Amino acid sequence: MTRQSLLIKRYDKLSTKVIEALKKRHFDAFYCKTKDEAVQQILDLIPENHVVSWGGSETLTEIGIKELVKEKCYQVIDRDTGKSPEERTELMRKALLCDTFLMSSNAISEDGQLFNIDGNGNRVAAMIFGPKSVIVVAGMNKVVKTLDDAIQRARTIAAPSNMQHFQDMKTPCYINGSCGDCLSPDCICSQMVTTRTSRPAKKIKVILIGEDLGF
């Protein structure tokens, strides 16, 4: 068997444990073997009359869901349509009151806790309160053993990788790829949020995908 097939076999087995753990914490949870299956699952979870928005996410970009949501004629709040920094910020504020918010998670522990790092805080704010429904989409590569491992992954892998999207940032992770626990004004690790349970129950839907996606 190839390395990839062995990895997928592990993901298929591990997903059963993680889905069970997520459900015990009152998340609605699904496992999809492929990103194509995940895209259909996401669309099935969005009512036709919902206003949809999303947070910054490499995973959402990789699976192509944002373009499909627009094609399905949902009303969309997309911050990338802002013509100025001020308009972009205002769209991010409006997204906090959308019906369905799409995002990924920087890391998920095997016992079903989500851990996320955010710079502006709009992504984690939407997860915590505002939208009627939050759909979290994550590749199984983001599943780690413990919450401490999730924090470590988010700070040393996800955040330094995400920082490379930007230009001329003055943080250690942008300069050398390694977290320096910095206090730079450019730091994107301003908010660190652990989501232990979904409240109300099933407001947060977690879709795990048996592929490596995102950072």
C-alpha cells in the first residue's frame, strides 16, 4: 500500500473516535472521506433562505466551497468584495449576524475540543456568538492527540504558515517560520480560543475530511 493509502486508512479509523467525542460535546459532527463529499455535506446543511459568510480559511479555498455557495444564489457577505479597508471591516462586522458562517479550525483534539488562533478575532467571534449556524470544515491532518497538542499545532504550524500570506510583516514566524511568542503589532495570534462544547447543542457542525487540507 502507498503512504497516502495508509494515511487514509488511519484517518478512516481515527475519525470514528473523534466524531463520537465531538457529539458527546454537543457538536453535530460528520466524516467525509473526500473533499467532494464534504462539499455536498456543507450544501446540505445550509437552508435555502440563509445568508452565508465565512472566515479566512485555506481549507475553504482548497475545497472550492465559496464559489459554489455563490453559484447556488445564496445571499453572501464576502469581505473580499470590500473596496477599502474600512468597507472590508464593515463587511466582517455584518458577517457576525449572518445565518450560516463557514470556517475551519486550526486544530482539533481527539477528545473533541476545537482550538483556534485569530488576529482580528472575527472568525472566533462568529464561532462563539452571532450566526445561527456555524460549519467547521477540517482535514484530518488537523486532528491531534490532546488539547495541549492542539495549542502547539496552532501556534507552531498553522499561525506561521498563515502569516506567509502577508507581505513585510515584522513577526518572527514571518521572518524565519518559527513562533517567537511575540508581541509585535503585526501578530496574528491575538485571540486564542478553546471551544469545549457547542452551545446551543448542534449550533456548531464539524465536518472532518479524510484528506490533508489547510495548514
